[in-house]
Amino acid sequence: MIRVTCEAYPSEPPGELARNNCVNAAYTTYAAPQGVAMLEIRPGDTTSDMWQSENNGRTWRLAERLPCSEKRPGGLYARRDFGPLFVDPDNGRVIRFVREFLTTEDPLTVQTYPHFVKVFVPMSQRTFYQISTNAGNTWDDLRQLVETGAGFDAERWAAGVVPGKHTTVLGEIPPFIKRPDGRIVIPYQGRLDVNPAVYGAIQAGRFTARWREDLSDLTWQTGGMVWGGGCEQTVAQLKDGRMLNIMRTQGLVSPYPFSLWQRPYTISEDGGQTWSRPLPLRYDDGAGLTSPRAWSQLIRAEKNGRLYWMANILPDLDTPKSAEIRKTWPSRADPRYPLQIAEVDEDTLTLQRDTLTPIIDRDPDETPYVRFSNFFAYNDRETGDIRLIIRKAYSEYQENVLDMPQPGYRFSLEVPA
């Protein structure tokens, strides 16, 4: 049994939080491989705010305000969103990722998804990063992620990237996996110059990074694409050393081998370089599950060592309730409630039905366009429990979306010992 408790979050005066349904409530990590000092990035409309805690997240202080907008030549603007963060478990260095794209209007004026679509410059995304050697207290200069090797530069910065036509973005939030050979494996989702009949319109691949000998920077390679495509991958290492990857169903080849209301998973036996053909995730009793095309996260609980999956898990696929949902929401982007957690059986690669536990659900009198997604979870080092941070959000079809309440929550998921 998993015990769920909830508190308002953040408890400090939050300053400005983003009025954008497509951002995470926060990116949170411990500042070093040991200890309870923490770092957290809270996205806002005009700044991404860097917070620090010395007491396991009980209280926070604002450390840095990072501007999100920069004017560029030709009447363009760059929107920069800071986060996520990755702490290397071996050398303690912290990597702060920065995602950038271009717009034709000042992005500080963009508050709704339809407005964003209107001003967004397609295929303009790039990824940057900074490195801290002192637990996030100071950061070195911003540098662009550019694949190592001949032919790669700031414009053609990774395999398959063609300026103005093809690009890629980070496709998962930490914890990223660091392999025994030193490779850091970071999933991406791309619209690259590759074979869409094999890898889909959105490719599910990965960056692999290695530290230079002096630890001053990283070298980058791309690869490890999954047949059929997909995005928003969540990857965990299984106890037998294999890697499990569960994806969002979007940008896939057509026809796909099974219903797009199911969740595809795939396995790698070579550290993420190659992946098996996707299969639909099921319960341990064989039943299929229904899930929208939305965010999910795998996490191994430090308290008991068990692997859990958190997602918008809806009624079983072969039920009247599922059929009604699929009829009502043909785009598959909703409903994003309830948000639930279940344990993964690592031998059968199924969800243990008797562990399925609701985290948060829509109130009966609440708009059907409410969303509980784009969350972030981590292990609490003091209790061993899972902490999950989320903000209430809404579909772009919600009327007067900017006037809707968007409270933040921090859940404690107390797993069994």
C-alpha cells in the first residue's frame, strides 16, 4: 500500500510562476551525491528562478533570477527555459540544461498555447548547458550542445539536424542514467532528417555524453533510436542491467502495431544503443490499460528498491468506460486525470494491479479540461519516500484559461519498506 499526503507548494512567496500549461512546476534535485542541500528551478513567464535549500526542501532561498527572453537580429526573439538539472553521481558536477527556441514576438507576451503556435519559429530549438563545480553556487559560461565530430557546428549541431527543417530537444527529465562505462544517457525527441517510415515523424533517440579527461566539458554523440517513434520517454535501469523505456504515443509510424491509447515500452540490452520493438504496457493479469498522450515518469524508490511508474492511468482498455473516454477525447491528449502510481514487475514488465494508487484526481464539479501532468518526482533522502511536485493546469480548449486557478502541490508517496 502506498500512502499519499499533499501540501501546498511552494510555501515561500513564489514570485512569478509561468502561466503556461506546457511547463513543469519545478525541476528539483539534491545539490551533491550526498547530503540534503537541494537545488530547484521554478519556471516563470519572464524568468526561471533558481532556489537553494540547506534543509531537505523545508525552506528555500532565492539564489538567482534567469531571464527567459533575449532579442535577436531580424525581428526575432529567443525564449530560454532553464532546467532540468543533473548531478553526476561520481564527480558531483551539476549540469544545468537550457532549452531555447525562437519566436516572432516577444515571448514574454505569450500566455496561451494558440498564441505560442502562432509566433513559434518551427525547428528553431537548440539545447545549451552550464556546469557547476560547487553544488550549484556558481556556474560557468553557457555553451551549446554540439555533437562531437567533423561536420557538426552551432547550426548543424547533431546528426539529422538541418537548420530550419529538422531539429531535436531533450525528451526526458532526470534522473538520467550514468552507465558503468561513464556514459550519461539522455533521451531526446526529434524531428530529424531520418527515415520516418522506420523511426516515425517524431524520433525517440538519445544523446550520450562523456566527461573530458579534465572534467571541464562533455563530448556528445547521438543514436539509440526506437523503431516507430515516440516522445517524452522515461527510462530506468532494471535490476538485471537492461533499460526499460516507456513513451508517449505521438509522432508514430502508421499503422502502429497496437492502440495508441496504450503505452508502448521497449527494452535495451546494450546500454541504450539499440532497442526492442515496442510492446503495449499491461497489468500483471494481462489486461491492457488506457492512457492519454501525456507525460509519465519511472522512478526507483530508495526505501525499498522497487520500480514505480507514475502516469495518467485510466480505466482498462477493454471496458465501456475506456470506450467512452476514447469516443469523447479523440485527440488522445486528454483526459489527464487521475494521476496514479503503480509498481512495475521487473520480471514480467507489467504493472502490479494491486499497487495502483491514485495521487490526485479531478473533483466532480471541476472542468473536464483540468490536467494533472508535467510533474516531477524525486526520492527524499531523509525518508526514502517519493516526492512529487505538480501544478494544476488545463487543456488549451479551456475557456478563460488564464483566469483558472493553478495551485502547486507537493505530494509525499510513502512506499512500503
